[in-house]
Amino acid sequence: MNEDMGQLQGAAPIIDESSIPASPTLKTRLQVAVVQKLNLADFQNAVPALHELAVVNETQAPIGELTITIASEPPFVKPRTWSMDAVGVGETFHVADLDVQLDGSLLSRLTEAEPATLRFELRSLKDPETIIAQHECVVELLARNQWGGIGYAPEMVAAFV
């Protein structure tokens, strides 16, 4: 991860794929930034798992009546849906409420680290069967006695003493 990304002081490292150049074709895409690692101490200390969620409309037409859904496998994040009225031509709509509920009981049962997948889907209420854009992120779920290391969240070391 690039250290010059303006990461919040003391925040857990995030995966930010927004700096990847867009393809030459114009499209609508999701811009997402999430934590790389997550454990029970993060849940207990309300460390945010989702840092950025935005809809980027690179098409030549406005899009409206949209929903974004989040799901995870294994289900460490409770499913959630956000709704928005419209995103204009060339505009980016940043979701303000990034609160997602973590499943503390799942995190407390982990005895070893395992990868998990967060899946975001953008759909139109006019055609809910069609996925306009999707984005997947891999998050490493750590066991309750595992810490992500000094580069992860140094302020969380006290939770493991």
C-alpha cells in the first residue's frame, strides 16, 4: 500500500483501489476502501471496517434510483443496503453513512486467520435483476489472539497484553 495516500493517523491500513486507472470505456463503477485485516478487538473497539464507498458515473447519462448492497462470505458483516436518488453525468456520489455491523460472535469463534470476501453490488430499482457495477475486496479475518502487526493498527497492541 502506498504510504502517501493520506491515511488517517492511527487508522487501520485500508485497501484503496480508487487509484487504479479506469478502463478506456466509460462506465459506472464503485469506489471502495476497506480494512485489510479485522479481528475481535477491532469489533470491541468499534474500529470502522468501511472507509469509503462511492458511485462514480463515467457515462454520458445520469443514472437514478440506485441501491448498493454489501454482503460477505463468511458473513462477518451483516448485509446492508444504501439507496440514492441519482448520480449525474461525470459525478461521484460519496455515501455518508459508512457504518456496517460486524458479527462479533463469528469473530470471537475464529481460532486461526482466514480470508473473507466483501461484495458490493450497484443496482437500479428500475431493473433490480441487473448489476450495474460490482466490487469485491478480500479481508483477512484474524483469530481473537492475533494482532495484525505494527503496520496494521499500533494503537491496538494494548488489547493483546
